[in-house]
Amino acid sequence: MFDESHPHKSDASTRFDTPTPVQTPTHVALAPGDGIGPEITQAVVAIFEAANAPVRFVPVTLGEQSYLKGASAGIDEQAWATLRNHRVLLKGPITTPQGGGYKSVNVTLRKSLGLFANIRPCQSWAPWIATRHPDMDVLIIRENEEDTYAGIEHRQTQELTQCLKLISRPGCERLIRYGFELARAQGRKTVHCLTKDNIMKLTDGLFHQVFQEVASDYPDLDAQHLIIDIGTARLADAPEQFDVIIAPNLYGDILSDVAAQLTGSVGLGGSANIGPDFAMFEAVHGSAPDIAGQDVANPSGLLLAAVEMLRYIGAQACADSIQCAWQAVMAEGRHTGDIFDPKHSTQRLGTQAFTQAVIEQLRDASPAGGVAARWPDPKALAVKPPKRSEKTLVGVDVFIDYDQDARHAQRLGERIEAMTTSSGFALKLITNRGVKVYPNGLPETTCTDHWRCRFKGWDDRPVTHRQILSLLERFEAAGLDFIKTEHLYLFDGEPGFSLGQGE
């Protein structure tokens, strides 16, 4: 089952949507991780060996050991070579050392390897696990590369920092289309999209718009949209109302943890990270160093993730056998300590004993059948090329560092209007944290030292980059510290920017 020789990578054509067993082992990179990672990884390996799973694991070191050897992202060059050679990774939980300078292994892997979709099944296992929602079976599909997770942040003044939220049309469409394909492949009926486009009309608005466009290609699926706040409330109250949820990165991150907790135990959750050329499977829980080495960790989350990995590489029958054996142990009430409950459990097992119980059940495992949890091929997605629009520069937002309160907004506005006379621009308004303070602002408005001055061309005429540079020279000459600019464009005549309050 283990292979130290790093042989050739397996044929990607066997990985997707293939219900027949693969004939030769697929080489899979295996990172045991930190804390309880090595224990639960060994448990999965033992179960795979007992099941004759068509997998040959290739060990790779990620996480704490690599961090401490100087790899700031927890991944050294040898690990990168192994990962890129084998294209499938089963990863144990990682410990990120305390202190600055260390980057998340997960975020690095997702972005560097193009893992655009995070898939987290959130299913209740009633009556074996106590839960208020025994009928819950939700698939959370989260965008994995964009949004605020781009990690682009700046401190611009003494008082204010910013984080950029990046949403692209190709990123939206690829993720959303994959979500619909996955819903169809797994026999799901309803797909919800959750955004906050009533406030973030351009970024979340784009995600919602693309969702509606893609949904029209899947008339067999019921597509619905909810604002993220009420959607999350409904998920927490009645998760059985949901089937598949698709969301941008930040919302999806929060939703998936909420949903996992609702099932009764985060420790049973596994997830997949899918890209065109790579896939990573992992448990959703942490490394739990406080219980490492005590033979009490529950390997179920990593095992269920590994079962989905088997389905991904085409080993459906083996995946069904292992899951059937695991369910039999759970149904008998033979549970690890984290989920042991006298009302539903009959025996408390350690990690090794639980693993052996699953192996013993493999002898009699009889898959129940039903809809196969197949994985669509990301390379086969019919993502449409973006429509090119006529782009016209019509103005600029100039942000300045100005340490005064709202009572000085009128004076600031008059000063800027005077200094920009004959510049080709008209000062339309000044805002502070998005609230208009000039003209006709209110002195009660709470202000920071971060001000936005919106300029448009006279008579709404197009402007040039040269005119903007000339405008900024006037700010410099006046001693006003401009810290950022944002150009204002029309796309086919439609504003590519949010309107200011009262504009």
C-alpha cells in the first residue's frame, strides 16, 4: 500500500465518473500531518489494505516539520515535486506554528494547485449520533481561490485598513457549473446560491448573476437564491430544507462549519478540494495535539474523505464496501470517545480498536447500492468565454489621509473644488467609510482619517489617464496625502462602480 519509489503518475482518465473498478493501483500522495494526523492516517491505511483498495500511497511531508525546517508555507521543494507528480493527495490535519511568518498549508495548496472547489458533505448519522436534525444531508460547495481570501490587505492611514474582495466571472462560472454538475451526478434536486448582493451589488451581484445564467442550463434542477444572513439562519434552524448550497469563499467557509456542527459531530466530516489537474481530500477537524498519541482519536473524518477519494479515482465498489463496514460499526454503537453517548453507544473504542472493528466488518460488508457519489470532470466544464465590453474611463475616486472630523468636511470639499478648477473634473461627493459627508453631510457622522473624493469628467465626458495624473499633481501641490485611486469605468455604458450615497 505504501510506495517509496515515486513511480509515474496515474492516468487522469480513470479518475472521474467511472463506476467500474480500476485495474491498476492509483498512486496517491499521503501526508499524515501533525498531532493526531499520523494515528488516524495509519488507521485509514490499515482499512484500505484490508479492503484491497486499488491505491498505492506515496508518503509526503507537509506541515509542522517543514515549517520548522524553514518552509514558510509548510511545503518544501521535494513535497511539491511529489504532489505535482501524483495529482491526488490524502492529507491529515496540519498544525501551523504560533507566531508570524507562517502561511496556511491549505490556502497555499488550494491556490497554487488550482483547487477551485471545496466540497463538504454534511450528513447526519442518526440515530447513531445525537442531532436535532436527523434528516440533514447537505452538500456545501464553496469557491476556493477568490473573495477576501485573496489575502490582499493594506493599512492606508493611522486608523484604517482595507481588504480587497475579488470576484471574477470565470471563477464564478467554473465553480457554479461544477456545483450543478455535481448535484446532477449525485441525484440531488435543489441548488441554493447564498450571497449578500443586496449590499455588495457588484461582487456578490456578479456571483448571483452567473448562478442564474448557469442555472438556465440545468432545467432539471431547482435553482434558488437566498441572502446569506437569512440563508444561514434557515440552515441552522431547518437544514433538511437544503440539498446543495453554492457560495463564495468566505460565506462557504462559515456555512460549511455551521452545517458540519449541525450534523452532531465535526469529527465525522470530510472534504474534497477539486481542480482541473489535482484533487485533495482531508478531514475537516484540526490536528488536536492535546490528545495525540493517546489512542483516542476518531479516524472517521479522514476515512470518509478517503472513501470519496476512492470514488474520485473510479473505485466505486471498494468505496461502497468500506463505507458500508464503517456504517455497520456505527450502527452497532461501537464509538470512539468523542461521539460516545450512553443513549446511542454500546462500547467506547480507542483508535486502533475502532479501526479493527471496521476491518472485521469488511468481511461481511454488503453495499446497499443507490446513487453513486460520482465526481464530474472539471476539464469537461462548458465554461463560456467572457463577453468583451466597451470600456470607457469616466472618472476617478481619490482616497486621502485627512485627520479631521465631519465638521471639517464642508471646508475640505470647498478646498478641493477650488484647487481642481479647470482640471477637467467635477467633484461629485466626498464620503467617509461609504457615508456622504460633502456636499450636505451631517456633523454627527462618525469619521475616520480615510476620505474618498469622487471625480467625474465635466458634463460626464470621458477622461484620460493623463488627466488623472494631472489631478493627482494638484493634490500633491496642495499637501493632501492621496493614498489610493480607483478608476471609474463604464462597460457598454453601464457603471462598473457602485454609486455613492445620494449620487
